[in-house]
Amino acid sequence: MQHLEKFDILTNAQHGFRKKRSCETQLIKTVHDLASSLNSSEQVDSIILDFSKAFDIVCNRKLLIKIDHYGIRGSTFKWIENFFFNAL
């Protein structure tokens, strides 16, 4: 996380695993944005995606290349690599 924050890799909209942010804060922001748009009579378009199985179809080798590109290396990289290929 220090590396991702230091190099400003994550967008401000990323919640999930960040300090003072969670899936709940993302949901609250989404509901707030929807309510604000509806109160202003603005059009609301929505696309719902389910990523629950995303890592079952993502090419783990390509993901590791991207992780390396962002500078995540050493023991953290090895941990992720082991998770992908040895946890199955």
C-alpha cells in the first residue's frame, strides 16, 4: 500500500482495501451519488459488474507482469505469485 500511495497509482475512487475506506464506504458513496442525481432530475445510467470470479479468468502471468511494472517486487511479488500458482 505504501508503494501504491507513494506513486499515486490508485484512483481516489478505489475503496475496498484502503485506509478509512471499505466496500461499505464505496456503497455509501454510490447511493449518495445516485440519490443526488435523482434529486436533481439527472439521468442515471448504471452498469453492474460481478468480479467475484475475476481471478478465475484473468491470466495470472500477465497480471504478474503488470504488478512488476508498477514496482511491486521482492517478497511481496513472490507472495502474490505463490498465491496464484500454489493455492490452487
